[in-house]
Amino acid sequence: MDTSIHAVAEILRSSAVVACLTGAGVSAESGVPTFRDAQTGLWARYDPQRLASPQGFAADPGLVWRWYMARLAGVEKATPNPGHLALAEMERHWPGFALITQNVDDLHERAGNTNIIHLHGSIARFHCQRCGTLHNLQAAERTAPQPPRCATCGGNVRPSVVWFGETLPQSSLTAAVNAVSACDALLVVGTSGLVYPAAELPLIAKRAGSRVIEINPEPGPLSALADVTLRGRSGALLPQLLGIGD
Ligand code: OAD
């Protein structure tokens, strides 16, 4: 164990309430691409304004629909990696362990976490862009060139994810702020810390007296705030932490 692992062990051992904020990096080892990693990140290959904004959807609903259906298929094929499984184990270890995620996949659920706050929605849920009516995806719609039409108003159906320029679900954001305000230690795993308001949660935790532990192979804007940083992949590092909270 290196010095940082010892420092994290010490923080976790003395923490009664632990929470975690995850980003795309936690799912990277499951084969789900991140957004901002050079070369492999989705935003290195695709234009977020065209694919992840209300304006992009209005301009070309079919393009956006086909892109999300391809991503959904990738998420469904993926399985939780050892990082997800370690976070599920942490929920069993720390009662009330809150898992706040920016991810729209369901890998935390499939790993076994039950107390999950999704800040950016779910790629497997759908609603009408015009009237908000929920929509159950049908098999044939997965390969359709255009989005389904809403049964209520005929508007275009879209994935229930948060796009650029849209606000986060208020109940999720409130739950996240409450969780980071109440914890003794916050793990910040696999996020670039560039997207607000999620990126503000570690600062809120810190101001409320929590210690912040960053797990990421790369430094980022949250690194300076962290009390301790573990540089590396979450699939390797999170399982290492399990044995040391006892
Ligand atoms: P990013 O793609 O911005 O950042 C991914 C982070 O994961 C980077 O800091 C990487 O260094 C790190 N990373 C890569 N591989 C890793 C691994 N194996 N283990 C641990 N960390 C690893 O993803 P997010 O921070 O989640 O929003 O992005 C935030 C939001 O921006 C997303 O939710 C999405 C995007 O636009 C919406 O879709 C609304």
C-alpha cells in the first residue's frame, strides 16, 4: 500500500457517514466511453451541441435518436466492473452510503447499490419533448431512423437524460446536496469535475466539514480541493479500499 492508500484508509476508518460522487470514468472499465478523455471520449468524436442539447434534437431528431439508441445498446451489453462492485460493498459497510452519479447507465444498480441519486437522468427512460408524457420503449423503436411519437400529443419522444442547457431534476439535486452536506468523507470517482452543478458537490462537502477523496488517473479541477488523491483506475483502486475500512 502506498502513502495515499494509508491516508484514505485513515479517513474512511474515522468516518461514520460516507458518500460517493461518480462520473463516466467509473464505467470506463466496463467499456462505456467517457465524454472528455482524449481520443476515446465521446465529445472528442461527436458534437455535444448537435447530440446533447434541445436545439440539436429540434434540428435533427433522427440523428439524436439513433445516437442514443446506439449508446443504450452499448450500456445494455456492458456489465459492472470491480469498481462498481466495490461501491456496492461500501453501501453494505456504511449504512446510508449515498451514491450520487452523473452517469445515465444503470451499472451502479446492477452492481447492487440501492441508495442512488441520478443527477443526469437515465438513458433507458423516455419522455415526450413537448408534453413530458412518459414513453415505454418498444423493440422496433430501437432501430427506427426517427424517434417515436408521443401517444398523447404526437411530439417527439426523447431519452430522459439531462442535456446541455437543461436543469437537473430538482429532487435529485436536493438529495445530492443533502447527502454531501451530511457525510464525513466524500469519494469523488471518475469525473472530470467540469460540469456544473455536479462539480460543485465536492466543494459543498468540503465546506460542510467533510473530507474529500479523489480517485482518477488524471488530475483535474477538483484535485486541488481533495484532501487526498489516488491516481489510477477506479476498477483497481476501489476494491483495494474495501479491506481497509474495517
Ligand atoms: P468526463 O468524460 O468529463 O470525465 C471522465 C473522467 O474519468 C476523467 O477525469 C478521466 O480522467 C476519468 N477516468 C477515465 N478512466 C477512468 C478509470 N478507469 N477510473 C477512474 N477514472 C477514470 O465524464 P464526467 O465527469 O462524468 O453529461 O462528465 C460529466 C458530464 O458531462 C456527464 O454526465 C455528461 C457529460 O456531458 C450529460 O450527459 C448531461
